[in-house]
Amino acid sequence: MKLPQSLRNWTSFLGAALASVSLLIIVFLFIVSMIFDAGSSYLGIFIYIVLPVFLVMGLLLIPLGMVISRRKRRKTLPPEEAAAWPRIDFNNPAVRNATLIFGVGTTVFIILSAIGSYEAFHYTESVEFCGKLCHKVMEPEYVAYHQSSHERVKCVECHVGTGASWYVKSKLSGLYQVYSVTFNKYPRPIPTPIHNLRPARETCEQCHWTEKFYDRKMKMKRSYLADGETTEWDINLLMKTSATYSALGLQEGIHWHINPDVKIEYRADPANRGNIPWVRYTNRKTGESHIYQDPANPVAAGEFEKMELRTMDCMDCHNRPSHNYQPPQNFIDDAITAGTISRTLPDIKVVAMEALGEDYPSKDSAFAAIAAKVNEYYGIMYEELLKTNKKEIDQAIAAIQNGYARNIFPEMKVKWSEYPQHLGHLETNGCYRCHNDRHQSDNGRTISRDCKLCHHILGQGKPGEMEYASSFESLEFQHPVDIGDAWKNKFCSECHFKLY
């Protein structure tokens, strides 16, 4: 087959070989991934991103070689021939062959590029791409995501949302992230909140409607005391997410904060929004407005303007909707309730909390230390039990290690205290950031700390000794351990944060 003389050069041959080999490998890997359902996040990177780059480079080398070859030939030609433009003469077999190859090749390339671009777009939008490509960096988020109620919601639906503009922003942001991972420049842990996230009204509210009435919800919490018998303590709560009657909609209850007729703004510590010294309430219908400030939490001169002014939305309470890391108290309670840790083992809650109360440099060292501490404790305190109940002790060790692996990631310095959840008020201030009886307006209004604003206690106590409320009246909270009235004067987190 005759081809133009300019194609007969090593640069063009190299480009053609590079493009051909890249295309063959892409087709082969694509067939393997589709037919045999094999591969990983790295295979997708090669199919849709890395190899296409080499394919395009090879195709660019072909005309580059032709231009270089022609320039070399022009130096040996007479001036009148060197100045002439190439002739397109289809009577010339070389021109016909080159045109046919170029036409067919361009058509195939455009079709493959369209398919590849489509697949590359969907691949970079996949959960696998987000969670597994940078395994060490994203492991905590990926593991927590698969334990959340949003496990079937793709990462990009919350982190990017719809529309081309936010897609482009996310990819540009991703370039810096690639640089950070490649050159080990990323912080540990990754700082939050992420201030350039799309507003929740454009992401969360695509599924969760603010105008939709949400019924009140019963929540039954089972905990265990850190005593010799691992005493069970239950509390049944009626969460007042909305009004008592559906006809009242969002006029009262927890979700009143996102009532479309109400606007709540605040200024907070930009580090984690855990400190809120200033709140403004505005009634959109009447125009009524009140500003609440915390005199016990003054802001230094010049610092107030630096604080971010936010309009309250879903993320201000539900700030860990898919990446929540449980404190040891909670995941050990869940393991005991599920039966993976046996309550027949004396002091098991005490032992577990002591083993989890230390920081370890790696997951492997944590696993080894947990096993050693549990075995050592029972070997000293209950030597005979270590022999007769070895299976239950080993099962408890495995459950403690599993809870650690799913909630604490020492390589990235990630755990619940680094990423506090604002939904609630036990281990962190959460609701008490504003509802603390300290925020006051100029006309004497106060943001109340009354627990009954958000929930009613319908039952509490030990099994067989439960105290129940009559009708839907709320019980007064009874602390599982007798601390008198201290719980009325302190925030829960003042004690519970120190437990860990």
C-alpha cells in the first residue's frame, strides 16, 4: 500500500505504534472488565484516563513526524517546488490511501472518544473512584460511608450535585487533591467543614423536602454502664422533629429551624463551627428580627467580621450524614446489644473502654494492644474464666477490634473527636452551641436550653425497673449514675468528652 512520502519517518512510525498498542490494550482491558466483571478502581483509571492520553499522544506524533519530514525534504528541493503546497490528487494512489486511512481513522477515533469520554465521566463520578483510588487518604470516609443510611447515594450527588458549573469546580479542585496525594502534601486529618461545598438546599433538599411534614419519631437507646455487671440502661425518646399535628407543618419542633418562613443566621468559629457566639432570627413573613449574643463567650475585637456568616440549613445539625465516626462508648454498646460482646463476661465494658482509651500509631498496633490488654486483664483478675470462656473472650476481642477498625483510623488521625457530630448534645455541645440559656437579645429574649423543646422522655431505667411517662408527658431525666443535679448545670460533653 502506497502512502505519502512524509509518513515514512520514525516519529510517525513511533506515533502509530504507540497509538495502536494503546488502543489494543484499552480494548483488551475493557473486554476483560465487561465480560469477566473483573478489575478495580486502578483498572478504570488505566482504561478511561491513562491509556487514552498515550493514544492521543501517539496520534499527535503522526502528523508531527510528517511536518518534520516535509521540512527536511524541502531543504533538498528546488525553490519553486519547496514553496508549493501539497497537491491533493485522488489519481495518486498514495493520496487516496492516506485519505482513506485518515477518514476511517478519524471516524473510529471520534466514536471511541465519545464512548470513552462518556465512560470516563461516569467513572470519575462513581463511588469507587471517590473512595478507593486514594485508598489511604479516603479510607475513613469510604468505610464510614458504607455504614451510613446514605450508602446508596453516590458521593457526587451530595459533594457536587447537578449542573455543569459545579462539575467543573469539583474537577478543578480535584487537580489540587491529586497534587496533594502525589507529593504527600495533604493534612492529617483532612480539615472540616469543607467551606466550598454546595449549599444543602441544592443537594440534600433534592430528596428531603423542607415543605414536607416529618412525623415525630420514637427513638429507643440502649446503653451499658461501665461496672462489673455491665448494667443495661434504656431510654425511650419521642423526637419532636415537627409539630404534634401534621396540619401545623413546620411551625414547631426541631425542623422549625428550616421552616421556609423563618431565616436563622449565625456567626461561628470557622474551624469546626463548634463555637457560635452570635445568632440572628428573622421572620420572613412579618419582618420581625432578633439578634442573640452570648455574653459568656465574647469575641475579640476584629475577629467578629472574620467569622463566616451562615444561613442555617440541614448541614448545621446533620453535619456528618454519611461520614459519622462513633465514639467507643457507642460502638461498644451496639456490639453488646448485638451479642458480639457477651454481657456474661465480668467488667467487659470497663476493659473495652480502657483498651480503646489510648491512641495507637497504626491499626495493627491497636489490634495487638486490644488483644493483649483484654487477655492480660482476665488472666490476672479471672484466671479460670480465661480458660473456660476463651471463645467468648476471643469473640469480644474481635468485636472491639472491628469497632475500632470502622471508627478510628490512626494513619489519618481520624476519630469521632476530630470530626464531632452536632446532631445531639452528649459527646459534643451540638444543640447547646445555641440552646444554652446564655444567648440573649436586647429585649431579654433567650434561646432556651429546655430539653423538652426537642424530645420527650417516655421511659427510662434498668430492665424490670423502667419508669414510664403517662400519656405523652415527658419524664424528668434521670442520670444512670447518681450525680445529683450536676447534669442540670453542666453540658453533657463536659463529662462525656473526657471519657474518651
